[in-house]
Amino acid sequence: MTVSVGDPPLPLAVTLERIRALAEERGLDVDEILDPRTLSERAGVPPEVTAALLRGEEGAGSAPRTPEERVRRRAAFLYAVSRGVDGRPYPVADVAAAIGAPVRWVDALVSGRKPPHLRHCAAFAAFFGREASFLTDTPAQAVSRALRPTLESLDYRSGNLMADLVDQYGLVSVSTRGRPLTRTQETLLLGMITGLLSAERHAEVAR
């Protein structure tokens, strides 16, 4: 059984070209925007593969032999990097109860073993605030999708993205604890907020 996902993201080469052009136009630090380690966790792609993809090496890394194997790898990665409010990994039993899946199924998935089916994967991704595409994207698609909020914040035309975030999501304010942000950091922050709030809304709908 396959995992149902939405439309694929822009080709990575197109995303990178647009981001680099807009960053140069706005005088921003493109190396800070395209930081491989930051992108790695957002995309679910190993840092070295992410770095290679940013250099234009589309065939970087060892690709899973099947889509099912890719789903299992991404699910195990997602579980490994996610933490609850107490800073600890989510108990497998809690995840299983929240998505209506057998504990054995969740345990097999997060440990990298092969579960008997994939029918709960979309709910599993939504539990962690991700779309099902996080589990199914190729590495290049995953990096391109992770960069989408940044591209949107760079390409924003109204000049007041923060005001729109307040209107659309009810965001009251953003505190930087008195530390001024560079223009690059502000762009990254707005992109991150957009991505997080969109993922949170998707997760609520999925549940």
C-alpha cells in the first residue's frame, strides 16, 4: 500500500536559482540561507547529502531501493529527531494511541524495521506536524520542499509578511530577547514561522 501525497515541489535547481537570485537582489547572505545542517533536519536528508544537493549533485547519496524503504527511513529519522514538551522522545505507545495504530506497527516503523503495511503513515507524519510528502519525497524533492517557506518569504511582495502572519494565523508577536536580527536572519525566521504554522494547521486537519 502506498502513502497518498500532494503535488511535488518545484525542481530543486529551480528553487535554488530563485533563492540565490532573490538573496543577491536583497543583499542577503545566501550561504546562511542555504545552510546544509539546518536544512538537513527540516528535509529529513543526511547533512552530507543535503550539502551535495546544494552543490548541484542531484545523484548524491545512496537512494533507497524502493519507495517503501524511503518511507521507513524517513519515518525513523523523523521519530529520532522529534521531542515532546519534556525534551524526551515520544513514547511509542503514545504515538500509536494518537494515530490509531498498533503499538507493534509504530515500533517497527520507528526502529527502521519493515511494518506489515503503510496505511498509518500519513497520520504518523501529521502527529509530528509534517505532511505525508515528508516520508515519500526524493532527497532533492525533500530539500526543495524544506526551502519553500524561505523562498516564499524572500519572494513576498506586500512588504509586511509579519502583518499577514498575524491576520492569517493569529500570531501576536515574535520576541528575539532584545537581540537585533540581521536581514538574512529575519528572512529565515519568517520563513521558519510560515513553515511551522502551516505544518501545525495541516496536522490539526489530519487529526
